[in-house]
Amino acid sequence: MSLKDNILNLVKAAKKASRELAVISTRQKDEALCKMASALLSRKKYILSENKKDLLAAQNQGYSTALIDRLTLNEKRIKEMADCLLETAKLKDPVGEVIRTFKRPNGLIIRKVRTPIGVIGIIYESRPNVTSDCIGLCLKSGNAVILKGGKEALHSNEAIFKVLQGVLKKTKIPLSAINLVPSADRPAVNILLKMDKYVDLIIPRGGEALIRVVAKESTIPVVKHYKGVCHTFVSDKADLSMACKICFNAKVQKPGVCNAMETMLVHKGIAKKFLPQMIRDFQMAGVEIRGCPETRRIIGDGVKAAIEEDWSEEYLDLILSVKVVKDIKEAIEHINQYGTQHSDTIVTKDKKEAQEFLNRVDSACLYVNASTRFTDGYQFGFGAEVGISTDKLHARGPMAVEELTTYKYMVYGQGQIRK
Amino acid sequence: MSLKDNILNLVKAAKKASRELAVISTRQKDEALCKMASALLSRKKYILSENKKDLLAAQNQGYSTALIDRLTLNEKRIKEMADCLLETAKLKDPVGEVIRTFKRPNGLIIRKVRTPIGVIGIIYESRPNVTSDCIGLCLKSGNAVILKGGKEALHSNEAIFKVLQGVLKKTKIPLSAINLVPSADRPAVNILLKMDKYVDLIIPRGGEALIRVVAKESTIPVVKHYKGVCHTFVSDKADLSMACKICFNAKVQKPGVCNAMETMLVHKGIAKKFLPQMIRDFQMAGVEIRGCPETRRIIGDGVKAAIEEDWSEEYLDLILSVKVVKDIKEAIEHINQYGTQHSDTIVTKDKKEAQEFLNRVDSACLYVNASTRFTDGYQFGFGAEVGISTDKLHARGPMAVEELTTYKYMVYGQGQIRK
């Protein structure tokens, strides 16, 4: 059978399974999730031995330490995967929630009811935990899932998938509710992206290059984020000690992630007081600073000059661009122009100014007096996440079970006809 | 200036205006809507004289009576357009609504707040009232709008647009909040559809051919419906007199619209009792029936044989396909296979069976004991509509002001950093 026929059969079966899964009880879903968590733990030897194969291949290919770290499973990480499934089982089932009920003058009662989306395709790179996290979130939200992982994690993903699908055999959930594309190659992605008759949503997770390809090729709606150029604006009305801790955390605690700060904006009224110590702290932590002319005037030669491209760069590294702005208006305009509508923070003691920032900055997650690092499904209390959206349609910010649902209108009549 | 530069300037100005419009007060928006309604009435002579030019051209081109009817304005229709703006002014402002507030263990308070989407492009055909309806709905929901009407309605759309934009000059709302693409030609559409940096959402309204072109060409997210193949399932537990009225209304009252019934499914247990009179009623009203073998066995030669293509055909005309099914399961499977996820009805007195239909049919609007013709923004109590979505992402069913919004998270901290 050709790869295309193979994938077509997979998505057709998934569509069929999704219709069953949409009406399966919360209890059945939660029991399956708990059994899956147990299965991951009881089969960990098998999973780790398959993961070894991927790690060996990655070492032979000379992949980076960062990639090998993302790929590596160990007892602790398998325990975390199992815990994530148990957390997902505890979440409130979004399916069937009555979002709104209204009655029309002609007696029609209209209920807006939350439903699964249907079949969700998830395209990801080298983290094997994504396999079980996404199976858990899709199952809980009543969606069939088609997973397409990176070729680096081929054996790990297949092992995790087999263990979890094995569990379904002992439940009323159809086996085709969860699916792994039987090829880790790129052509499989391009085939999957055209299956708009059967797949309702594509979520790509990974680097910007992967996501751009998916967005360009897909005839299925895609919810995504390309990158996170996140800002912290330190107002002249900020508690400067708090500002210093927030900025340091947002840049240094985990620089390689999308919710890390890439640009710090500083009000000119406190720049001379705030910048010298702040930049010393950053430099002590190994952060390279790229500053605007005013920043360099204050700090001197220790700071590289920022060029225009720096303001839209997602460094994902210990690099920070710094700009002194004349007021909150300039800060807001800078963020709306150069930002990626991901996560941005204002540090200020002035509530009115804070609210202006929240209202006028056009990003998914806006913070007052907190680190941008909190943009995360688990941190938001959503249990886990299938990704973060910087799109404006359907979902913004961390996406978990509620964001994997749509709704339908159920209209109850007594014979009404249109006049 | 080239057409492309012209449109680029338009969408850039619209993006800028959208940021102002997002924070303008409900009162200012509502006052502008009321003034717009007055202006339509006081300038009706001008609008009607411009409409005459379009009508004359349409007659010279030999366009169909149906198209000329859609294009025609008169005092009554202008009054309806004005009333729609007044109704929109009365709607609750969706912007700023706090959808959910939650507090995290670390003290962060997270508010999910409804916001405008930004800039919305609406591509439509020959109805001039769409111009004012969409301006009203977008303004109320805080979105800048780019309108691209059909060339048949060029003069009418420009006249309505000028009258409404004239009103903005006397308000604090930026002029670029509302825009009409200065060309009615197709190339303008293709240019607009690539402006993903500035336009956040495209809503195409019109025939399936137009919508397919838009969905294929657009690099901006599109919310749409291609067609409405709507079903009524008459159960063996139906009140047959009610079923007869509902089916007749769904097919005959306005056959040329997307929420009209195209296929009637009848339970075999009541087919012999129900079909003869029902089909006589339809035939008296000039409806051509295309039946399955069982329907023809019951009715005889008066009924044409349905072919496979009939089950997925949107007739938009006095034609109806009829199928006898053995049970509700077959009815549900038929609808999920051949339907377009628009609007489907079950007629039954059995509540359990009704709920099974509501749960298992995968359509935007599902009815029990009512006509599919109610799928409409005004009928749902949404004031008006910018369209109906059969997509599953972002919005389903009638789309009005709430469906023209997205949300952002506003997170209030006291210095929290990520551990």
C-alpha cells in the first residue's frame, strides 16, 4: 500500500472513531487515562530501551546536546508523563458543557453546547513526551488524534504509542481514536496536510521553519505560533527591585523557550537609575546586551549596538535587546510593531497605567508585575498544553482541553416554522 | 498609485484605526451607529439614484431576475438597513467582557477578556445591504472592516459607504475604521487575500465558487460556509402533522437560501402513512421530488429516481431528494456522510431519540421539532449576521458581534517569577 493510501485509511478510521469518542462518557475517558498512566510506568523498561535506539542514532548523527537532551527519556521523565495523564484525568470534561441557553420569542430554546472538534493532527519534533501529553489532552476533549513526530524520536514515539494504544483494547474507546503516522519522513506531513475532508485541525509544534511549512502547505485550519518575541516594559512608576527580579527571571531562568523575554523596554525617567545594576546582573549571568543609543550612552562600551533586526529577533538564547522609551505610549507602539503577540509585561505600581497597557497591547497574554515565563498551560492551571497560539482565531495563548473543543447549537422546538 | 499600493495603504490605515477602535467606549460606538441609521434615511434619494445606475447596468448586461432583485434598493429596504444599524446599537457590547477569572496558587489573577479581532475583510456579491450590516457589526465589535463588494453593486456600495463614513467625521472614531476597496474587480480580491500582516480574518459571503477561490488563495484565516445541504429526519415517533408543516416550511418558504432543506429522510415505519400526502403537498407547491427506490415504490411514477449525486446537491431551488431509512442510526450516518454540517432537524416526540440526534449529528445547528430555516443571526437573536459558519474553528452557525471577537489573558501579579 502506498504511504498516501496508508495515511488516508488512518484518517478515515480516525474520523469514524471521533464520532464514537464524541459521545463516550467522562468516566470511561478518565479510566482510560488512568490506565494509560499505569501502563507507562509498568512498561518503562521497554520504552527506555526503545529510546536508547533513538539516542544512539542521534549521537551517531552528531546532533546537538540540546536536541539529545530533548530526546532523552529516563525514569523521572516517564513518571512526569504518567503524572500528566493523571492530571488530565482530573480535569473537568469540557464536552457537553452548556455555554449559554436562550429562549426566543417564538418559544425556541437554543443551547450552545461545547463539543469536540473531531480529528486533530499534531505535528511535532523531538520531544517524546508530546506523544503521551497530546494523546491525553485529545482523548479527554473527545477528539481523535493523528500524531506525526520527528524522525529523531521514531522508536520512542512508537513505543509510547503502542503502550497507550494497548490500553484502549481493554476499554470501549475505539483503537483508531489515537493514531501515529507510520512514517517519520517529511512526505508524510505533506500528505496529511491535504486530508481536509477528514482532519479538522492541525497543530504544529516546533521551530519556526517547520511551522511555516505547515501553514503554507495545509488545506486544514492550523492553529499555531511562529515565535515569541516577548517584552518587559519597566515604567517610571515601577518598583525597581521587583522589576529587576522579573526581568532577570524572564530572560535567564530558561532562555530557550518562547515565553522568555527578548526585549526590555525602560522608561527614560528611571533608565539611569535602573539600567546600570540591571545590566550588571545580566552580564554576570552571561547575557549579551544589545542596546539602543540611549542605553549605550548610559552604560558605555560594555553594550553592543542594537540594529533594526534585533527588535524582531527571537534569540532563544542569553541575548537581550534593550531600549529606552520616552513614555508608555512608545512602549506600547514598539510592542505592537515588533512583538509577536505572545506575552508581554509591564512593571508598574500605577493601576491606571497598567490597565492602559493591558488594553492597548495586542498580545495573547499580558502581565502586570509578573514574569512572561508564566505563559504555559500547566502554569495557567490547564493541566498541560498542546501548544500556545499567537493566532487570533479560535484560541489564543496556552491551548489545553477547552481549546480543543468547538460548539454546536441545539435548538428545541414545538413545531415552529419560519413565517 | 498601483492597485496593490492602494490596497496596502488602506489595510495599514485600517490596522492603525483598529487599535484606536479597540478602546473606544460603547457609548461612542452606539452613538455613531444611530447617526449612521439617520444618515441612511436622510440621504436615501442619493443612495437610490446611485442604485439606479447599477440596476440599469445589470439590465443591460441581461442579468437574472434573482440577481436584479438582490441588487434592488427601495425605501423599504433602506429603512430595513437603518433598522439593522439601530438594532446593532442596542446589542450588548461584547468587548471587555470578562469571560473567566481564575486565581493561581502563586497569587496570579488571570482574566480571560473578550477583545476585537482587529481588521476584518468581508468579500461579498450583489446585496448592497451587506455594506451597512457589516459596517454596523464590525463597528460594534470594535473591528476595523475592509469591504469588497461585487462589481454589480459598485455604485450602490460606494454611495452607502460614503454616507456612513461621512458620519464618522463627526465622531471620535477614526475614518479608516471602515473601508471600501476602491475597485470591484477580481484582482483586488487576490491582492487583499495576501495582506496577512494587516488583516486578521476574511469572511466571504456568496456562492460556492467565490468561497472556494477565497479559501484557496487566502493567506489570512477564513471563516466560511461553502453550502448548506440541510436535512429533516421524520422519525416513526413523530407527530406527522407537525412533521408535514416543518418539512414544507423548510423546503418551500424560501428555497434559494442555505438553510432550506435539500433532503428529507423518513423512517420506514411511517413512510407509507406519511409520504403520499407530504409529497402531494410538495408537488402542489411545484417541488420536484427525487426519491430513493423505497420512496418510488410507495409513491410510484410521479417521483424521479435520485442518483448518488442528489444526496450531496444543494439545489437552492424547488427540488427535494427523499430517502426512506430503516432507523435513526441510518439517518444520522446519512447526514454525517452527505451533509455540510450546516442545519439539520429531527421531528420526534421521543426526547431520548431527539437527544441522540443532537449529540451524534455533527452540524453547527441541530433542531428538534422546528424548521431548519431558523439558522440566521436575526432569528437567533443576534441582531444581524455577517454570515454563517460551517467551519469548526473559531465560530459555528450564525456569526454576529460575539463571533467577531477573540480574547486575551490579562494577568495581575505582585512580582511573581517562575521557579
